[in-house]
Amino acid sequence: MTIHPGRAEVLGAVPSGGGTNFAVFSTHAEKVELCLFEDGKERRLTLPERAGDIWHGFVRGVGPGTKYGYRVHGPWAPEIGHRFNPSKLLIDPYARALNAPIIWHPLMQGGVGTTRPDRRDSGTVTPKSVVCEIFKPHWERPARSWSHTFIYECHLRGMTMQHPEVPEHLRGTYEGFACPPIIAHLKKLGVTAVEFLPVMPFIDDRFLVEKGLRNYWGYQPISFFAPEPRYGTREGFRNMVRALHAAGIEVILDVVFNHSGEGDGAGPTLSLRGLDNGAYYRLAEGGRTYVNDTGTGNTLNLAHPMVLRMVTDSLRHWVEEMGVDGFRFDLAANLGRGASGRFKSWAPLLSAIRQDPVLGAVKLIAEPWDIGPGGYRLGDFPYPFIEWNDRYRDGLRQFWRVDAGQIPELARRVAGSAEIFDHRGRAATSSLNFLTAHDGFTLQDLVSFNEKRNEANGENNRDGHNANYSQALASAEERGNRKRALLATLMLSQGVPMLLGGDEIGNSQLGNNNAYAQDNPIGWIDWSSTDTDLVDFVARLAKLRHDHPVLRQSRFLHAKVREQDGIRDLIWRMPSGGEPTPQDWHDAKAHCLCAEVRGAAEGPAGQVAHEAFFIVFNAGPQIDVTLPEGHWRKMLDTAQPKAPESPHSDPVTCVFAQSVQLFIRSTAR
């Protein structure tokens, strides 16, 4: 077997012409060895050519299915940022498949502290990269606009592990998620997009393995092009995407490009650290330590052109080859940090994504914070990004918990958080609204626990959020009332709604608000006691939102007068029917607010102009509310979730405690 010069243009392993071209980036390496594996034996071939900082070679007779890795030679000099160690087999960051999950093992350690490299060979415990055939299928995509989007966030494995209608051998896999009962459930709910927690290969961290736990969520990536092998194969992933697309459901991936699972200097050497630590990571103290704006031990150097290229190449791969429709970027403030480390909305990576003709056309969602300096950036991301709005989550929780003085906050969040997002031409869909997410309480636990109960994580309940704004309600009736009120508010707010998978059936994590290590029934969705009435209620809310564009507008509502009828597009009202006075807005004891909503005055003439809605949000005790003049039809009462729509001729409506009512009337055309 001989190796030829090959080409440098395309990174990774690219089969063609009776062999495979291998290309990998490293600025500071002195020699790069390609390691090929067959029948348990390793054969090493030195990449013969270097074009700039790309090392490359072509091997005839090597094709799809071949297992490979790299060993990279260079200086061991942690004091200036170099941690080369050819004893460590390295995973190709561009590998399109791995042959096994990545689980920490002592042989993966790169060094003995910073004093000397660890010379134990890791080839027997490090998963192998796999050469894959590369092609771009034609994808029939649902292509939903943001105003037509309803996101369902879930863990791909946890969704099916306990589902009684999914065949046991398919549970926890891509194929299992594509099973008819799962897709039927999503369609019944009215979901238009599934947002998966990370599905790229990740490592089970040392501290978890030593405690007998596993990395469940997957926020410790090692490879950026392959599907996680725990869940199935590359083709299994594509088949799942095809099944979801056929059902009209888009696929969004939660992606982690702010750090890697190699951790700090005491972590394993699996890929980027061994390829070129000084190029791939942001370093401090001359290279001795890692910048840790992510809280995970390291931070990727996204200002480096080749690291930026790796990220954009990965994103295009998932869109074009794997059929993905969008991305949610974990700790996305880090994506906006350039060479200076300060966040800028025009940072290299954000600008590269925006201008890319492939990536600029898919759904882009930012988690707009990290733990670095100035790391809370809600509202600062540029079009076409939308953003996770944690102020929406906290504001609604506090209003429905009957905290004092919350009606101004409710008003801002229900109206789309314009004070945060209405600038630089951004749409009212810029706010991704959520009540719960993977990180925190489930909806059931939000109304069942005053404090987190994370003892199962083995950290003496120190981990996880403390500011949950939760409340342990005494009865099932009270818990049901609050859940329905929260869900109704979510679906009747301007912005893009996201539901945490399992909330619609009453799923609990037993009070654990940080189930990142619970790859077990705590973290999995429990289908055994599904609240079918709540499922029906969520489906009803989704249909209301779908059928009435006034409830999901792309323009902000600023209480401006509409030309077509001389009426303001948004009118806030008190239970008396009058508009709130400054004293009302500042009344700490006010717990009921009403909204009269029409099509936006700033929108094109005639758009969503022929309906008016009146919404009552009552977190306090039972109260009589005066409706605006006109003939109204009651569409929804969360206190009576099975009550059908009906005309409402009485100018007053009785609104129960902890409930939402929705009315509609036609307006002149």
C-alpha cells in the first residue's frame, strides 16, 4: 500500500478514483501520520504533502468503510501552547462516521500534568474515523416560515426509550424516532419542527464515568460531521429526516461550536488538541492555559480562519448531506467573540454564516449568552438569527406564580419583547419563547417543586439553577390550571413558541432540573401515565395559532393606529374594561391583564386585518372582566379546557383564578 500526494482542497476523507484522499489541517505539526485499521491491525502512512497548513495524501484501494485516524508529531511545549503526542490516536474532526461511541479511558490522557507527554498508546480505546461515500441527496423540505413554526425540543434517545409502541430494538435510535407512533404524536400536537439535543459524537467525561454516570445530553462534542453512533448510522439519520419531512416537520439540531469535549489541560487528547492545540483553542498566559468562556475547560478559537472553516463546512454538511433544516447554537455569544475576545454582532463566524447562500437560508437560533466577559447578549444577534428569550421564561413563571408587580413584564413578553428585538429591521419572530427547556424543570416539576432535587447527579444538589420561579402546588387541579394557563400564554404570545418534549403529557424528572447525566428513566420521557387531556389541549392551542395569523405576526405591535379602521393594533385593558393608568401598571397587587389584538399597523395593508382578539390573563382570584364593545365569540377558557367555542353575548365574562380566556370577532374588511 502506497500513498500519493493527493489534493488539499477538500478536508476530511474523500473517496474517489479508486481510492481515498485524506486532508487535515495543522499549522504547527512536524509530521502527520495516517493510520489505517484492518483486522485489528494498524498501518501508518506519512502524509507526503503539505499545502500551506493542510497535510494531504491519496491512498489507492481504500474506500468507504475503511477505519482510520491520525497521529501527529510536533513539540510538547504546553508553556507556549503545543501538546503534540503521537502516542495518541486522533479522530478526524471531518470524519463523517465513527465506529463506536467515545467513552473516557485513562489511555486517552495526553500528558502527565504539563511536565511531559503520556506515552501510553490510545489506539485500542479511541474510536476510529470511518471513510464514507459522499453525496448530496435531493431533500423535499417543509420550508416553514418563522411565523408558521412551533418547535418541539427533545432528546432523540429519551423520546423513545420508554415508548410502548416503539419496537424495543429501535428505542433510543434514529430509526426509533422515525416510527409512526412518534410522528403521529408530533403531528397531533401541531408541531412543525423538532429541535434535537446534540447528535454529533460526544464523550462520556471522566468525572461521570468514575461516578457510574453517562453524558446524556451530549454537550461535549469531539467530532463535527458524524452522527452520534449510540443512536444509529448515518443512513439511519437521513431516513429519520426523510420521515419527518414527509410529515411536514423540520429538523433543527442543537450544535456545540463554542468548545470541545477535550476539556482543559488535564483532559483527554482525542482530536483538536493533538492536531494543533495552539490553533484550535483560545489560549491564555502565553499558551499555558485555556480561555474558559464556556465553563467547560476550553473555548474554540473561532477567529482562526481554519476553525471558522471547520464550523461552516460542518453546518453545510448537515444541511446538504443530512437534510437538516436549521440549527440552535449552544452558548452562541461565543460565536460572536473575535480575536479580541469581545462580542461583536459582526464577528467573523456570525458574518460568515449570514453571507453563506446555504446557511443564510436555514433556521438559525442563538442561545445568546456564555459565561465570558459581557456574555449576556440577548437581543444583540443580527438577522436572520432568532434568540432563546430567557426573560420570557422567567417573566411568565413569575406572573403565574402571582409574584408582585408582574403585569408590565407580562405585557412586554406577550407582545414579542419589542424593547429587546425591535431594531435593525428584525421581525417580531426574533423572540423564541419558552416556558421550559432541557436545562431546568419540566413543566410538571415547575408546578410540583419549590426547590431542585438533583441528588442523583452526585454533586450534593449543588448543580443546576436555583432561580427556578417554581411552586409546589397542593392539588392536581391547581397544577393542571397553572400548566394550562402557562401553555395558553405561550401559544398566544407574539414570537416563536417552543415546547419541551414531554411537557404535553405531564412528564416529570422527579425535581431534577439538570438531568445532563441521567441516561435513565429520570431523563427519559415517561409515556406510561400520559395526560391525554393535556395533549388534546396543546393540540387545540396549536390549531388556534395556526388558523389565526393575528396570533403569530411578523410585525411588532406598538399600539399604533391602523389606517384601515382607525383602531390601534394593540390595546391593553384592565378587568374593568378601561385602559391601564400609570398607577395600574405599577400596582404590585394587580394580577389580571387583558389584551385587545389586531393586525399590526406597520404591516402591509390588509395583512391579518380582519380579526380582533381579546385575551384575558388572570393569575389572581376569580374576577369579572368587561369585554370591549362588539359581538365576541369565546374560543378558549383554560379553566374549562373541553368547553367548545361559543358565542358570548354578555358584556361581562367571569374569569376563574389562574386561567386564560380568548375571544374573537370579525372586523370590517
